[in-house]
Amino acid sequence: MLILRSIALFLLVVAAVWAQTPPSQIPAPADVAAPPAGASKTASGLATEVVKPGTGKVHPSKEDMVTIDYTGWTTDGKMFDSSVARGKPATFPVNRVIPGFSEGIQMMVAGETRRMWIPESLAYKGQQGKPAGMLVFDVTLIDMPTHAPADVKAPPSDAKHTASGLYYQVLTPGTGTRHPKPSNTVTVHYSGWTTDGKMFDSSVARGKPASFPLDGVIAGWTEGVQLMVEGEKMRFWIPEKLAYKGRQAPYGTLVFDVELIKID
């Protein structure tokens, strides 16, 4: 009986400690209270330090969507938000977050982890119900799903092409086996750019895949998506004659990254 009571008491203590320190809590870095002497500082007052160098070469712009993992703390070490703790990276427009976060992300490249010390003037500026004071974030830039690809101006030499003049390249192989027909309705995620790198449309930016009959879109799309299988991601360079034929914007060759999610 004494042993059972001891076990019960031990379990109660463990439960109390567990309740005080949730498993989703991520410990704050040692320098959470203030940026170290070696941190870089911008004219706005944002301080940053590279925790892990990236492998990319391109920086996101204000207009880009980014996919990141992040954790945020107040300077007393309390975590207030974390995509890492939720187990799911976040995707959002760079220009739709607090100024310090937006500025810091534009300094990064894909694969990089950066620590940011964001002063209150670049954070929530004393808004009620928001974290107060300077905020500290560890941010990993995973992807820039709407950033124009490096080969947006023209298809690379290894791109394939059809007799109509459509150029295409497989970015991610698919898992499906059947190809859609013009009569099928397809569900896709896509982003489209003009050859000067300006994005003009994106289901990724809207956060919702698009569904449509394949015979109800521009000719280059109808032809190109029929080359795909479910799960596949392709890049298309669609000449104007297979796009809007100069009758409406966007004009010229159009470049699309398309992921085929489902064939109905």
C-alpha cells in the first residue's frame, strides 16, 4: 500500500511539472534578453544574427510569399508563438507581418536560420493583447513559393518542348499514373509570372488550390497539364500565341509553376 501511495504521489508531481512546462515549449536562446555585440544592426533598429547559413542565393522581396519555421519569445524567455511547436511551417506574404519580421526575412536566403531582435517600434507598438516590448525570433526560410524562378526570362537548354512551341520542365515527379484529358476537371496549385519576373496570379498566394475544366483555360495550359500526372510539379513557358494572343494582359510569354493535385 505504501508503495502504491508513493507511486501515486510521484505521478502527481510529474503531472504538475508537465502542466507547468508543456512539451510544446521551446527553450529561449541564451541571448534572448539582448542582442550580442556581434549581431548586425540596421538603420531601423533591427538586430539580426545568422544562426545557420543558407544554401540559396536569392532574397525574398516584400511581394513574395515565404514558407518559414519560426519561434518567438519575449525578452524574459517566454515563448509566445511557434510554428515549430505546432509541427507545421507557416506560409504568408512578406508584407503582411510586423515591420521587423518583414525586414529581417528580406535579408535571408533559402535554408538559412536567422535570429532577430525586433524592437517594439518594429513589432506591435504596444497594441493591447499582443506581446509587449522587444521580441526575439528564430526564423528558418524554407521556400519562396511565389518568387520568380531564375530561368523566368527563357527556358533552359534542357527544357523539353512540344510541336506547338510549349516548353516545359519537370520540377517534382508525380505519384500518379494517368494523365488528364481536356474534358477532365483538375485541381492545381500554381503561380504565374511574366518574363520580367512579375507575378500576376497565384493560387499559392491565395492559400487555396484552383479547380477548373481543362478545356476552359488558355491553350498552353490545356496542352501542358495533359502531360502531367497527380503529384507532379512542372514549369511551363507558354508563348503568347498559346496564352492570351496579345488581346489582353498579361502579354507575351508567360511562365507558370503548376502542381497537379487531383484529376476529377
